[in-house]
Amino acid sequence: MSVNPDPVVETPAGAVRGGRDESGEFFRAIPYAAAPTGTRRFASPTRHPGWSSVRDGTRSGPTAPQPARDFGKLDMIPYFGPGWVRGAEYLTVDVRTPAADSGKRPVMVFVHGGGFVTGSTRAALYDGSAFARDGVVLVTVNYRLGIPGFLDLEGVPANRGLLDVLAALGWVRDTIAAFGGNPENVTIFGQSAGATLVGALLAAPEAQGLFRRAIIQSGNGIGAFTPEQARWVTAAAAAALGVEPTVEAFAAIPDERFLAILPALSGLDLRTPTATDPLVGLSPFSLVLPVQPADDLAHGPASEVALLIGTNTEEGRLYVVPAGTLESTTEADLLAVADRVYAEPETALGALRVQQPDAVPGELRSAVLSAALFGAGSARMVQAHARISGGRTHVYSFGFRSTALAGRLGAAHTVELPFVFDAIDDPRLRGDTGLLGPGDVPVGLATQMHSAWVAFAKTGDPGWATYDPRRPVLQTFADAG
């Protein structure tokens, strides 16, 4: 009996050996840029020098330096992955494909979330076998995080993590045909911080021609820091490290020290006379831009790109339920959070109380975080894209309520991901501390949502009408048994 050899693909940088399973072929940890070591941690990504022998693409590689993330009683390892897996060469992509042939299949490029400080392609949720099963080539991307990725330093390019994603898209354009993908039919999609990066690409001139469609899952089109806010973060980081805020000083510091000072940066109040803190102190890093992406789409490829965008109905519960603040939040705590978000917090809270008259302070805190972190920025992106794209905007809302943490997690941030990736059968997601909880999970909803994403990547039509401000169509994903 003959045995099929492992697939080997020739890329411009060298040959890569992958593996096979029931969904197709996979290739892991393929470099799209040179290792960001030393001073290169703060430089634009550069072309990988290549390799001469066949590279082993059957095993996962290193991840960007990152801290451990603790979400209290909720197990978020399937979302964050294993944390920092050391190794210099972490600017890599993983590829899932039905076959590395001449198939010219639609390509989807996924950008992970994690608050701009954590996450990787190694997270269980991003396996992607369901996309390959359904005829899509899936590419998942590692990018620089934290200080190397997003701290603003004079004399070096800003938003280096975003530049990494742009470099990965360039790799896709030049290489994905060898993996059975069509470089002229690329959909970029991301969740949370990854979705905010996708929104920034819609406004980036450098992204012109690199993708045809985009999906923003729980992103923030107004989530960028102003240059002034970024300077405050840089000053705080330099003070914590005991150095001057220069690239020369930072380049001499090992990644371990960058991670060690992150607790000193948590909770920074970045409100200025002209700007609120877009991340409400939950992360000291974001994009740094003079104009928010949702207000700057005319400068990028947005007018030529079809967009699928949406949020979950209870996003903020991820930040209050696992930590126990759903129950412990006082009126004073609620007002303090609202004061960081709204110019007139008492008025805003009064409006929320009218909408949710029976809500306790912790539930109102969740609602404030939902709107501030995802709702307002997504709404502005919807309106801006609908104006500029001429009928290429599709909007959704995800409302399935997880039964995790005694049924309180609900339709929180990240709960949609197992449905998008059709991965609800993963046992790591179940039980009271798993993302989906111990209760019944509707298989039909996973089929419906995953199929919509695949259809959008293939044709630009997820299965419902485009958004028009005069007739605002909203597709709801809640419970399809």
C-alpha cells in the first residue's frame, strides 16, 4: 500500500513541508518577515532572508513576547493560546488549505485579538480546519505585541504590529497561490484588537489592493490613541524602566523587562481635554493615529472593499462576570467607569437606566463597557463605510448567551468565535468555566454563522441585504437549533 508523502510547497523564501489531516493540509510557523531581534524590534518588518533546506512546517512555532492573562474563573486559554513560547522567529503565519495545488480558492486571513498585548496563531480557537473543509484557504497571523508592537517612540515607525499585518498580507499576495489560494480573492478578518487592526487597514493607503473583503468582529473604529495619549504611555513605560524614552534606550532592554513593567502601566487614565480613553484603562496599548480609522476611510481601500461587521449583545460581561464585579460594583464604581467614557456621565447613566430599569450597577457597568469598547466605534464604522462604499456593508449582531459561570457570562466578548470557526465541539470550551458553558450549544447556529463567513469570503454576500441608513438591515445570530 502506498503512503502519500507529506506535502512540500516551494515559496520564494524556500521550501516548506506540511502535514495532512481529515480537513486537508496544514503548514505552521512560516516566516513572512525577518526575526524582530535587538533594534529590529522597533523597525518596520523586513523580508525574511530565506532558507536552503526544506523547512519543517508541521510544528507550531514561537509566539510574540506576552504576559499571562487571567480572566478569573473563566478559562480563556483556548482564546489566548499558550502565552509566550520563546523564540526569535515569531513573525509567522499558519496556513490551512484543502490542498496546496493550483485550485485558486478564496483566502481568509485572520488577525487575533488579545488587547494588543497577548494572543497568537497557536490558540485552539483558530485551528481553522472547518474553513479548509469548506473550500477556503485560511491564514492566521502572528504580529508584534505590547511595547515592541505598539509603544510610540520618536524616530521609529508607529504601529509596528499593524505594519506586521501589512507585511503578512504582502506575503499572501506573493505566496498564497502555491498553497491553493487565489491572491485576488482575499478576505481579512479579525476579532477584538485584531478587528480594530482590520478597521485601520481599511483607512491605510498601504493596504490598497491587498484584500477584497474585510470582516470586523467586535472591533473599535474609534479605538486609536491620540499622539498625546501615546506620549503619556511612553513616558510611563520609560519611568517604570528607569530609562529615557528613546529607541536607543528601549532597544537595549530585554523582552522580559518589558513584560515585567506591564502591571505598572495597567489602568492608566488617558483622558485629555479633547479625547476620552478609548480602551477605558483595560490596555495601555492601541493604534496611535491622529485621526480615528472610522473617520479616515477615504484615504484607504475602504471604498472598494466589502465589509461584514458586528458586535455581541453583551460584550462587557467578559470584563465584569469572571472578575466578580457584576455583583460587587457599587454606584460609585459605576460612576467612576462612566466618568472615563462620557463627557456627561450622569446624563449617560440616566439614559441607560431608562433602557434597563431593573439593572444592577454591575450590569450597567457591563453596558457602559460594551458601548465604549465596541458598540460606539463599530456603529461609526458602519455609517462611514456605508457612505463611502456604495452598498457593500453587511451588519450583524450576535446574541447567543453562554451558560458559563452559572449562566451569567451571556453573549459576552469572544463568545461568537467558536461559532465563526465552527469549533463548538471542542471540549476545552465546555463546562462552567469554559467559554460556552455546560448548557446546550446550538449546532445549527454554528453552521449558520460559519457558512455566512465562508459565503462572504467566496462571493461577498453573507446571505442578507446590505446596510442602508434609510433601511438599516441587521442580521441577528442568536439560537438556531
